[in-house]
Amino acid sequence: MKDTKSQFPNSKQIIIIFFLVGLILGGCQSRQTERLPEKETIPVKVAKVKLEDIQEVLEYTGDIKAEEEAIIYPKVSGKIIEKVKEDGSFIKKGEVIVYIDRDEVGLKFERAPVESPLEGVVGRVYVDIGQNVGVHSPIALIVKMDKVKVNLEIPEKYLSQLHLGLKAKIKVDAYPNEEFLGRISKISPVIELATRTIPVEIMVDNPDYKLKPGMFARVSLILQEYKKVPVVLKEALIGKKPDVFVYVIENKKAFLKKINLGISQGPYYQIKEGLKENDLVVVMGQQRLYEEADVIIEE
């Protein structure tokens, strides 16, 4: 009869078996640990949300015109015998510009004056001494320049935002570092059918006569204006309205936040909801980010 004890391992053999199993399992665990990759830290560039004045602006070009102007014609025909005013002269209402020697036969010689119907500046004298003129001959252009105006045509979709007194900024090439403030003084009650636009008039104070009739003007019509509101750079935005998001950095981690945008000006967008002053938003490197990703901020 066989010895049954020889069929089972003795205590020494059991200890050796457990030791070998432990070594094998320990080796597998260490290899698995070695294979686990470290969590990636993603480099990003950020910008702070800041408070700025921001405006919704329509850009136009136009020609500057005098507030009032008049081309003067003589009441009689004859020869110019005296010029009283020259180009650029100031003139009062009723002052004489030139005198005419009437050429009507049988009349006693008497100088006929040509007078200005308004106060302003002599923009141009069209005649010289000795020149014969008739009642249809233009004598001079008189302009009133204390204020000047620019006429624009605004698309009808902006009608609800237009009102008298709405501000406009005027720039001209002659004074590249200066900005002149104007306001809407007239809004046509009728829309132009051919262009679907609204004729408006911008009036600008011109006490120094720097703005001359005929100048080319660039006009920025300010539809809306907000003071000291949070703004964010365009580069930070992900998606399109109304689903717009940004990544905000908190404690070196990235968090995706939905925001509500307002108006834009240049590279900035107004933030209505979702961000506050000094929040750090990612402006470069968003493509690799995900919720709670570890980040390193690059200068």
C-alpha cells in the first residue's frame, strides 16, 4: 500500500510555493506600475479679464459741408468795378462783396452793391475787376462754418438704435492726431427705397474753423457705449453665439466655462455673464485642454 503522505507537499514545500507566487505577483505589479504614464502638464498662455470702456461703432466716410452756404448772384448786369471781400474774409449779413457798374443806357452812374445774405466766411469770389457779369453769373460763395455737417446713409436694421444726439467721432487727414465730436442732428422720416438706408445728418462744432467744407471725413457712429465692463480677448473664445466657452485657470487647473457675450470692439468682447475682473482665461493652447487638466502658464 502506497504512503499517502508522499502525495501532498510538506510544509517546507508550501512555504517555497507561496514565496515564488509572491515574487511573481510582486514583479507583475511593479511592471504595471512602471507602465502607468505620469499625468501631462499642458503649457498655455493666459490673459486677465479686465474692465474697459467699450463701444459698438459703425464706420463711415463722408464729405464735410458747411452748416449753411449760399452762392451769391447779382441783381443787375454790368462790369465789376470794385472787390470789397477776398477769399477767406469774414463777412456779416448785408455786407458788400463787390460793386457793379450798371451798363443800362440812360441811367445815372451809380455803383450797384452785391451783398451777403448771411454771416460767415467768403469761401470763394468767382469774379475779378473789369469782368462783365449778368444776373445769372455767380459772384461769390458764402459759408457759415461755426458748425459743419456730414451726411450719412445708415442701413435700416439700425433704425431702432438711432436717435437725435447720438454721438459720432470725426477724423480728418489734416489733423491725424485729433478727434472731433459730433452728434446726430437730423434723422430722415423716410427710408430710401433703392438702398434701404436712412439719411442722417451729423453736426459738429467748429469754433476754430479747423474743419473745412469739402474735407474728407471718417465717421465713427457710436450706437452703444458701456463704461468699465469686463472684457475678454477674442483669442480666448471657443464656439459661436449663443454657445461660447472659455477655459479659466484656477489653482493650475483648466475649467471650461460658458459665457454670455455682449458687444465687441477691436480685439475685445464684452462679458455679460460668466467671468469677472482678474479671472485668468486661456488665449493660446486651448486645443489640448480638457476639464481639470493640469497646466503651466507660459509668459
